[in-house]
Amino acid sequence: MVALSLSHRLRRTPFSDGVEASGVKAYTVYNHMLLPTVFRSPAEDYHHLKTAVQIWDVACERQVELRGPDAARLMQMLTPRDLRGMNVGQCYYVPIVDETGGMLNDPVAVKLAEDRWWISIADSDLLYWVKAIAHGWRLDVLVDEPDVSPLAVQGPKADDLMARVFGDSVRDVRFFRYGVFDFQGRNLVIARSGYSKQGGYEIYVEGGDIGMPLWNALFEAGKDLDVHAGCPNLIERIEGGLLSYGNDMNSNNTPHECGLGKFCNTHTAIGCIGRDALLRVAKEGPVQKICAVEIEGPNVPGCDRWWPIMAGGKRVGRISSAAWSPDHNTNVAIGMVRMTHWEPGTEVEVEAPDQTRRAVVREAFWA
Ligand code: THG
């Protein structure tokens, strides 16, 4: 086991004191900020997430805030998803693309007002791209990173826990919608969303000073619900097919290759910077795409580099995320597979670092 050296560059979060007190065992770095990855063990965290309720410090999902008369115009320049039908109170999962149609990020956009948006980003320095576009186009909009730190409450008992702290009306928030709720005299945006398939909420904690008071209130209220600190769980998110930017895809991939074509309306997303490039690739169709892959054999080691997917001695893709799934009793994985081998049921080989394994391309993810 090797340690991560901490310093000012590697930002703590408003919840780091609580995370440490809860016995965090490992971190990763995400948007230059600490992101817990293990509390008890990946498998114990996984079982608990699927049966109880967890509090996640996902402050590293930083916001890029757009504020001003050109905010909506700028937002549409960033994504091929048509935002014209999006109302205040809604969240959209939006691919963000560059001028070649390459994925720069896959955030959640939160529409706070016609002239005020949050882009809740995955792990890439999107702020620079957005600031440069705003400046280069002389747009009337302010772009910055506000003091807003998401805290996720995930798991089947999330509704019960949240109702105890915010009142029963929090139960009425619909998927990918948000409401504004009071905590100690402060208005907080609370959305029904989160990086798991177990259901739950994300609290956009505005003002780091109320981070620990809110953390403590949730733990106090959830004692008899077996509430525990948790974090995005590798096994559960692979089962659910939730993508991890920088791992499963990067700026060399189009949204279509990532299976995010359903979040693109390239014909009607007028103003999107990557629109012309995407219109070209959308017509031809992608030549590779992200697939669920079942890998045979004993528990795979950690996937900290791409593993070649081979067939007939040729490389036909790569595995980017993999883990042993206790519930499915097999290794679950996410891979980028070339079109010659993406048909469900296709048998391939995966060159994992410990051994080469038989694997099968699947029709869909597990959840
Ligand atoms: N929540 C918030 N910000 C985030 C994430 C999040 N920023 C970083 C990262 N996660 C961005 N990536 C994703 C990936 C998947 C989803 C959300 C953000 C997601 N997908 C659902 C799915 O695929 O089933 C729902 C998509 C939909 O139907 O709109 O939730 O988790 N704030």
C-alpha cells in the first residue's frame, strides 16, 4: 500500500473532518480535491449501499457557475443536448464536447434561473474551457467556481433519512428535479440524483461553513437507519453502467461512442460548438462503443490502466473499469469495443495483468 501525500494543491472539502472521523481507508484525487473511495471495504460498502443509506462527500463534483444574460446561450454552446425544453428546477445529464465532438466532461447541469446555471463537473478542468469561450465570444456572463459542495445521500433508505432532516416534502422531489429546502436558516438546492442506481439525493451545500453541521445532523437523524459514510462504489457503478470520465472515456471519444447519443440532439442543438463535427460522426455512426463486458475467472485485480481486449490475436478494444461483483458472482466491466466485436454474446479475451481471461460482450449493464 502506498500513501498519498497531502498538500494545499490537493484540496480538502467541507466534510473532510467527518470523513476522517468515519474511518476513511482510501482516497482518490478528483478535480484536485480529495474523494473517498473506501470506508470498510469495497464489498462491504457495496452491500451496505444496496440495503441501507450512505452519506457521500462528493464535494469534488465542483460547480462551474454561469451567471448573466448570456448564461443560457453559453450553456447551449457547450453541449449537443437541446436545452430549449429545460425548465428551472430541472437537472440534465449533458455531454460537453469540444470543436471536434470530443468529450470534455459529462456533468449534470442544474438550471437555477434563466440566467443562472451550475455545471456539476466530472474530473476535468472544464472551468478554463468555459471561461475561454465566454471571454473569446465576449459573452455577458460571469463564469466561476462558487463555494458549493455536493453531499450525496444514497441508498434505499435515503428518503426516510432526508425526510427527518428536511421534512416530508423532500420525498416529492422527482428524478433529476430539485427543490429548495431550509437547513439552519439557509436555502439549499436538493436534487433527486446521484452517482448510484440505488436512489437518493444530492444536496448542493452552499457555504462550506454549514458542511459539518449538516453532516452531523444527517448522522444524528439516521442512527436507527444504519446510516454510514460511503462513497461512489466501483462495483455498483459498473453494474449500473455509470461512466467515469478520464477512465472510461476522454476527449478522444465522441458522446456516441460513449453510449450518450440519447443525450444528444445534434440537429436541434443550435449553437453547440461541436455540432458540425458531431453531425458528421452521427451520420456515419461510431466505429467503437462502450459496452458491458463480463470477464470470466477469479476476482480481477484493480484496473488502473486499460487492459487490451483481444480477438484472433488482434486488439479490438480496451477494458477501462472492472471489479468482482458479489451479487452477480462474476467480474463486471466497462470496455470500449470495436464494431467488429460489439455484438452481444461475442467472445473475446481480456489481457488482465495477472492472466488472460475469456470474456463476453453483453447486451446491457447489470442494473
Ligand atoms: N452528480 C452530480 N455531479 C456529478 C456526478 C453526479 N459530476 C461528476 C459525475 N457525477 C458526472 N457523471 C455522471 C454520470 C452519470 C450520471 C450523472 C453524472 C447519472 N446518470 C443516470 C444514468 O445513466 O442512469 C441518469 C441519467 C439521466 O437519465 O439523465 O446520474 O452523479 N451532481
